[in-house]
Amino acid sequence: MIGTGLLRLFSGKPVHPVGADGRMALSDHLRELRGRLMRVALAMTLSFVAALFFYDPILEIVTGPYLQAQESLGTGVTQAVISGAGGPFLLYFKLCGLAAVVLTSPYWLYQIWAFILPGLHPHERRWSRVFASIAGPLFIIGVVVGYLTLPKGLEVLIGFTPDNFTNLVEFQEYLSFFSRTLLVFGIAFEIPVFIVLLNLAGVVTGAWLGAHRAWIILGVFVFAAIVTPSTDPFTMCFMAIPMVLLFFVSEVIARANDRRRARDRDELLGGATQA
């Protein structure tokens, strides 16, 4: 009985009934949400437990950007410090929790999309599964790009330390900074996916995206300047340029989808006229 329930929970199919029109009752929506949250919680728990056995490699990965910045800056920057008797213990769990969130990102991103899926038309669901499979890898790529920019960002920020001062970096604060940077980059790389989803839902069109392209690109650079951890243009461009390229791809997909919709509408009207 329990095994059957777990198998159904992780089957990837809607747990509760969906009508022919793609609609569900509100109570079924809430139960569906609960079921998918349970899936995500269980996947993260298993990943967290697995990460506990790889604490040392994870710690080495997390401290890598700081050590690179320290090497570049030379004097005036010491090893990171941990304060409090319970600091090392909390650090242990925070690092493993961060690893679990990143490693399971393709799965929980899919669960978010699978919850939205019943509200789409059948032909849109076919394409949406493709976009859902792309969302996870894009998030991972964004995290990797954020990780690669961290040494330069830290070098710029710590470089403001006056010559007669020594910068003591509290590792808990550094870990929060590290986590925010990676998550911001990961989420930023999801924006083109959401643009395509808005197009599928009929909220925006390819023509609208083209007409506002210049303002959207400007907004991307402003967004990158605000959310990147340092004030240097290198880190900002490292986020903004891939986002702009991904936006161009999403505009091409949106225009193709609009042409398909127009063609289907013309065929439908032509068939109705002949009848």
C-alpha cells in the first residue's frame, strides 16, 4: 500500500483528476499542490542526506572563489573565520542544504511546471514539456556562470579595504553572499523560459517582444547591474549578455508559435467558410 502510494507520487502524472478541458476543481488543485510539494521535499531530503557524505568536497567548492580572490589580492585578506560554538555545526547543514537545492533544481523546476501544465491546451502541453526539460539545465548553467564570476566579484568588493586595515570575512556571511549570487544567476537564466510560457498563454506575442526589444535589453542590463554582487562591469556583462542571447532565442520561438497559431486560425476559418 505504501509502496504503491510512493510509486504514484513519483510517477510524474497528475495525482488528481483533470477534465477534458484541462480544468480541475479547486480542492483537487490544492491536493495536487500538496502532492508535488511532498515530492520536492522528499527529493531534497534524500539529496541533503547524500550531501552529508560529501561535505569536504562541497566545502572545497564553496571556498574556491574566496581563495582565488585572496590569492589575487595578496596581503590584507586573511582566511575566513567562523564565529560561535555552534557555527561549524550550522555551516555543515547550510552547505549540504545549498547543495541539495542546486542538485534537485531540475526536479523542483519540473514540479512547478507540472502543476501549471493542466491549465494549458493539449497542443501547448506538447511544447511545454520541451521547455520544462530545458528549464533545469538552464538553471544549472546560470549557477555555473555565477560561480565563475564570484572570484572577480569578491576581488572587487574586498579590494575596497583600506591599506591599513585587514579584512576578516565571516564565513556565514560569505556563504549567504555565495548562495544569493548562485540563485540569482540561476533564476536569471530562467527568464527566457518564462517569456515563452507567457507567449504560450497568450499574454505576449513575438511582435510585441520585437517592438519592445530595445527596452527589454536595457532592462536586462539594469537588472544585471542591480543583482550582481559587485560593481564591476565584467560581472554585470557575464550575466546580461547570455540573458540577451536567450531573449533573442525566446523571441524567435514566440514568433514561430504566433505564425503557427495564425495558420491554424486561418485553416479553421477557411473550413468554417466552406461548410
